[in-house]
Amino acid sequence: MNPIRVLVVDDAAVVRRQVSLLLDADPGLEVVATAPNGRIALAKVEQFQPDVVLLDLEMPELDGLETLKLLRQRAPDLPVVMFSALTERAGMLTLEALALGARDYVTKPTSAGGMNVTVEAVRDELVRKLKALNVRPASATMAPFPVTRAPQPRPLVPARVEAIVIGASTGGPGALVRVVSALPADLPVPVLVVQHMPPLFTRLLAERLQGVSPLCVREAVTGASVRAGSVWVAPGDFHLAVCRDATGVRLLTHQGPAENACRPAVDLLFRSAAEVYGAGVLAVVLTGMGQDGLRGCRKVSEAGGQVVVQDQASCVIGSMPGAVEQAGLADAVVPLDALALELVRRVDPRGRRT
């Protein structure tokens, strides 16, 4: 198979050089061109026809956001990965880029060891994401996941939903905006969210969701009371769980071992929700890379809860919901635009779908 052709766009010559060397060292990738700003990048997209663009945010002449807007007009299906610093400004711009159609992002961690250490730190994530986001006929079909058990008979009348738990990764910020913004202000249950993102970005995501939702959206903190009408987003680098005490259900955040190479992990949230709410859990798996959420959905299903997944056609990457679907754990497979309505229908105070 031919290597994935990458255009690297960054105003720093050292970054262009080091990242190009890094990517060219992988036989599955080939840097076909580099550019120091968006204006030159647009010309090189036309000239070299790359499969993926790695795009810096802050550049002279034409910055990353303006470049992305023009790319979406000229090449709407070309995957773009943002390459941004781990700062508040960069985080806000990255979320804006994702809303404008960027498929994913990789952060540039700061390091006293210099650029070589920085490249080493992002190598695995960068290579993995570039490969996953390149959609080609030869690789677009997702490899089947092993079906570990046959679907279990579901109760004709599901238990009353007490909480919605949502897991997402690649493409998740945009999907969450679509879903959370469409939930009603009088939603009678809490919503708990795990989105694979680093610290700072999760707070900015919660603020962005608060700006579009009638519900109260906040980044999760240990000890907070879990009540209807609230949406809690797991903080970056912390797992999110729920626990029950004499006063009710409360949040617990901690830095236990990563699961599925993730912290926060969807599996851990879903597992704790199944333990606390039992059949009252409604688990939702959105777009994302990998299989985080699969084991958690199995626990939810075994507890008698419900599982809904986003359909492949509306996912940026369908691995996470696809794993759940192919394992026979999904009660419904729903397009992104219909997900909020599906959740509202299932969250019926009488314990029945409308």
C-alpha cells in the first residue's frame, strides 16, 4: 500500500524539519511538502494533493483557523489535524478549529529538553492519528472486532433511566456540541461525559458546551453532588467515577492507572455508573478511535442498562461505537443528528419510551 502523503504546515523551521524527519521515518507515512504559513499551504495542497494536512494554529500571513476555513471550501473532505501548543489560547483556538471541521489535534508539549524531546513525546500520538484519519477505499472498512457474546434479551419495558453517561474521543468535541446543545433544559437526569482530552482543554470544552446548552455544564470535581439538569465533563488526566453515600450520588475524580491507554477512561466511568445506578444507566458511545467504552458497555448491559451508539456514517472515526455494536451490546445505532432526540425518548420518567 502506498504511504499516506502528509503536508506539514508550521511557521517554525525547526518544527517543520523535526516533524518531517519523524514522519518520514515511518514507512506508512511520507511528507510530500512543508509550508511556513497558510497561504503557501493552500498552494501546496493544490500542487501536491496530500492525503492529510498537519496544520499549526498561529502563523503569519494566514493563520491556522483562516487556512482551515479556506480548506473546507476548496477540499471539504481533506482530513486536517491541528498541531497546537498546550496553552489556554491554543486550547480555545483548537476547539474552534474542531468546530470548523478539523478532524483531530495533537498538542505540542513544552519541554526543557528542547525540540527533540518534544518530538519524542508526541511521536506515537501523531503517527497514530495521521494514519487513522486518512480515509481511503482500501482502508476505510473497519476491521471486525471479535464478538465475545451473543446479544442478550432485553426487557420489554426498560428500567427508569437515572443517569446518562457519554464516552467520546476523536471527533467528540463537535459531536458533544451537537448532542448536548439539543438536550432540553428540563432533562430529569444528570449527564456525565468522558472526552479524551488533556488538562485545560477539558475545562475549555465544558465552557464551550455551557455556552450552547440550557443545562448547567461544568468540569467535574470530587465531591460534587450529581443532580438532574447538570452535565459533568471529566477533567483531563483524571478519571471520573460516581459513588453513592448517605446523601446521594457524588462525583469522584482520581489519577488511578490509565485504562486503554486513556485517562480519563470511558470504561471506568461506565463501570462505576453501572455499579451505582444498575439498570438505570443509559450509556452512549460517540465517535472515537480504539475500543474504550467496550468493556464498560458490557457492564452496563449486564446490569440491565441501555446502550446507544453513534452510527458509522456520522463518525469521524467509528472504532469506539463500532466495537460496541459488533460485540452485540448496542440497543440502538443512531445518526449524530438524531442522538439527542433518542436520548430524550429513552429518559422517560415513567420508565418507558415515548
